[in-house]
Amino acid sequence: MLTKSPKGTKDILPNEVYKWQYIEKEIAKVCENFGYREIRTPIFEHTELFQRGVGDTTDIVQKEMYTFLDKGKRSITLRPEGTAGVVRSYIEHGMASLPQPIKLYYNITAYRYENVQKGRYREFHQFGVEAFGSEGPSIDVEVISMIDVLLNRLGISDIELNINSIGCKKCRSDYNAKLKEYIEPKLQNLCKTCVERFDRNPLRIIDCKEEHCKEITKDAPALVDNLCEECHEHLEGVKRGLENLGIEYNIDKNIVRGLDYYTKTVFEFVSKNIGSQGTVCGGGRYDGLVEICGGPPTPGIGFAIGLERLLMVMENQGIEFTAPRSTDIFIATIGDKAQNYAQKLVYDLRKEGINAETDLMGKSVKAQMKYANKLGAYYSIVLGDNEIDTNKAFLKNMDTGEEKEISLDTVIDRLKNIKAESVIKEPNKIGHTEI
Ligand code: ATP
Ligand code: MG
């Protein structure tokens, strides 16, 4: 028990963290290109925020939250998603009075008590975006196009964009009546949760994951066919905008999304090749949410991408991540004098921004060189008493085998030059540069 992480959680180990760092870097770049700024909110919030902000007829609130009383008897919940916290922050810090739109992004862990399976965990990572203050379809198109750019930069090609509209309060209440009329005769066959939802929020039934509920709802009337004029126009605007950018999409009448607060545009990016956990991204417009959470009426739109699923899709598609080599130079040593010298030398190199390593284990020089190879060091030097006394040593390019005798006191300058030159050409690779 003690030596196993809790069910549904995973360590990201040093030998795979570079994949995450790579994706996080690409995310940050895309957000910068699109003018979205990072926001960091607490891992836990007052439970009520999620009850209101996610909606108390959702699976998340009804079944999946990590909720507990803290020592001050407050009900606290680990965030099951990112939007509610960002909305709370938008209100708390009066962002509504700043020039709109406010465009934010986050990279977070989220917590849901789920049925653990591949692509479905209890702690998982989400990259998400929220844009407040703009009600026209162009911001819908902008956030969707961001995802498109990110997927392209990551080399992902087997993902489809599905969009839908779930209307506004007005079209939804007319539609709910129609939907209830259709479902009523089959009510006994729905799962217990859906029976409860029938009166409070029948649209939720469309989103149920139970097979027999899906079977019943598959021919139900669709909200997208029952939109009011304004919502219909909005959807047409989104479609035209996507076509203008050359972004392909499908209309999927069954997308309802798992959160109560969505209005109008909803969308998903789905990979067909990885089975039921193929939904990599979910998003939509949430024009009522800021007000529901106690702020001024404010339109908003956002999405969240599950990073575990994004990685799954990339791996499934055979996208290779090259593990970065991080050791610029390894200083191997023979004897105590060399070891002291090397300790000072790597310290000075490191101060100058060079990734330098030396032996910390008392290994033989042969074992040190083997270790330097394993680290993927680009250069190495072997130091003994003689090298120190004569101030001369051989700098070796570990990739080409080329060796050059240099003055020891020029090592730092040489490495700085090599690194500066190669960083511009090839950021992750300083080897193959002439000594
Ligand atoms: P699903 O229908 O798969 O349960 P959801 O509608 O609950 O997804 P959202 O709340 O919209 O998902 O979250 C956005 C994205 O976060 C999902 O598309 C998915 O990529 C990811 N995600 C959601 N729940 C999990 C989880 N338990 N483990 C890993 N990733 C998840
Ligand atoms: Mg879910």
C-alpha cells in the first residue's frame, strides 16, 4: 500500500517528463501567439463553486468530486476541472472592468473519482483556455483555431473536430418539452440517474454513458434542429468562420458536454483510433456562467484538453519524441587532486550556463567514461595530475571522437562559444560543433 501511488494516479518519471515538457512548451508558445495569458488558481475551492459552476446535475458533481471538510469545517473540493476556478478569479479580481476580451489559459492537474481505465484517471492533466467578454462567433472560431494550430504543431493528424449548438435558455426550454415528450414513454428503461434528471435537466440524459440510455436517446429530437433565430445565426457564423480558416468540422447532434453551464457552441476534438477515451478536447460557450457564480452577465467560451489523452494519441500515431541530451561536458578525473580541480571547474562551468558533470561516485576512469556516454554528454575531458600541472588537456567530441589539445583555462570560454553558436542553430544539440 505505502509503496504504491493511489488508484488512478501516476508518477511522471524523469525518463518521460521531457514529453510533457515538450508539450507544455508548445502550449505556451501557441497561447502566446494567440494572446492568451497564463492564470494559476488554487487546487481546491469551496465545494459550492463547483456545485454551481459545473452544475449539480452533472456526473462530475453527482459522482466524481473529491470533497471533504477541512479542520475549520468548511466543505472543500479538489478541482475537477479548471473553468470554475478561473471564473471565480475573474469575478474576484474585477476583470470585467478591464478592456475585454480577457483571454486566459491554464495548465493544471484535476481530480475526479472515476472508473479508472486507459485514458481515464483520478488525477489528470488539463490544458485549458477561457475567453471572457466577447459574444460573437469570431471568438468561438479563435479558440477552436488555437487547438487546430496546437495539434498541427504537435504533428497530430488523426483528430476530428465535431461541433454542435445546445442553444440558449430560451430554445432549451422549448426543446426540453419536446425531449421529455419523446422520453416519457421509455422512462422506466433509463438508468436511475437519468430518471432523476428527467425533471431537472432532461438534456443531461443525452450525455449519459450507460449503453441502454444511449440506445433510447439515439433517435431523440436534437437541440440543434430546434434553435431560436439568434442561436441558429451564431452557429452559422461559427461554421462560416471555420470555413474561412480552412478548418474542417463535422456537425454532431449528440454533443451535449458533461458540464451544465454550456450555451450555444459546444465542440469536441476526437481521435477515432483510440477507442472510447478518444475525446482529447471538450469545450464550448458558457454565456450564463459568470452570472451563475455571482458576477456580472458576461459571455465566455473555453475548452480543456486532457494531456494524458493527447499523449496517447501522439504515441498511437507513432509520433517520436526525441529525448533531449542535457550534459554538455563530462569532466572525468584520476586522483584526488584532479577531483578537487574538477569540482571547481564544473561549478564555474555551471555558473556560466554550461551543463557540466563530474564523478561523484569514486568510479574508475573507464566507468566514468561509460557513464558520460550514458548521460549523452557532448564533450568530455579526462583530468589527472599531469593535465593540471601542465594546464593542458584533451577536449573530446563524444559524437565524432575528435580530440583537440587545449589549455585548461580556456575550457569555460570554449564551451560558452560552442554552446552559444549551436543553441541558435539547434537548441537541443550542441554536439557536432567544431571545437
Ligand atoms: P469524458 O466524456 O471522457 O468523461 P468529460 O466530458 O468528462 O470527458 P471534460 O470535463 O470536458 O471531459 O474534460 C476535458 C478533457 O479532459 C476531456 O476531453 C479529456 O481529454 C480530459 N479528461 C476528462 N476526464 C478525464 C480523466 N478522468 N482522465 C483523463 N483525462 C480526462
Ligand atoms: Mg467525464
